[in-house]
Amino acid sequence: MIETLSPEMIATYLDGAGYRYYQASETGSFLVLFAARDLEDVGTQVHLEADDDVLSVRVVTDRLFPPEQRARLEAVCNEWHQEFRWPMVYVRPRSNGLLAVICEGHLNTAGAGIHQALVERFCSVLVNCSHDLWDWLLRQDLEGLPPDAADLDDDLGALLEGN
């Protein structure tokens, strides 16, 4: 059944997939944490949101980069776009001065609504593509710095405060 996009549809996807998640009470945004599978792997933070009629999925890893790698990171993001086109990938500075590589996609459902199966497919494909991105970045010799628990605390705090 086609419905108007809602946070409940995202919750249905997350519950059905068996994911544990955090939900911001004010915004309805979701945060799912995926732990690294081994020492070479990266953990990811997946932010999901139903804002008006737009389904947004944003994935950030626990690996950050020093500012002096910005030019290389931006060049590699451009290579990603040339080779794979989707999802969107970009570099964003964090409050601690380190750089994050963000992988995100948006689906506008305005005027049409959306089926639960499409919510689930879109979210899972974007998460899988983000893992492909990180495997690809490692092959480009871009590992990032080891994870820092303070960064995760900042992300959780921002989500729970509705920022």
C-alpha cells in the first residue's frame, strides 16, 4: 500500500531488519550504529530521517582524516562520482578539526507517497553502497585515523538534542 512517508515507516524497516537504534524524540530522526567486524574494518553511523516528503539516509564512519588530507579526499570523492555516480559522497570538517567522508542519498516522495518495500530497499541499498565506498577508500590507501569515542558521543548528543 502506498502511504505518506513517515518516521514509523523507517522504524518498521529498522525493526524488521533487527537493528537496534536510537530515535530523537523531537525530530523523529534515527541513528543506527554498525560495529567494525575486524581491526581493518570501519564502524558506521547511519542517520535516517523522514523530513516532509524526503527520505534521507546519511552514513558516516568512525574513521576521520587529518585536515592535510582534504585535497586527496576530495579528489577521491570526485573519482567515486565519476565511476559510480551514486550515492553522493563528500568531505565535511568536524568540530574537532578532523574531516569526515559522508555518504548519503535522498528520495523525494512528494505527491506520490511510498510503499514500505521501497523504504526498505532504498535504505538497505544505501547502507550497502556506503560499505562499498569504505572498501573502495581502503583500496585507495585512505584508512583514516582510529576511532575516537568522543566523536560518537558528540553524534549521539546532537541526534538526541535534535540537531
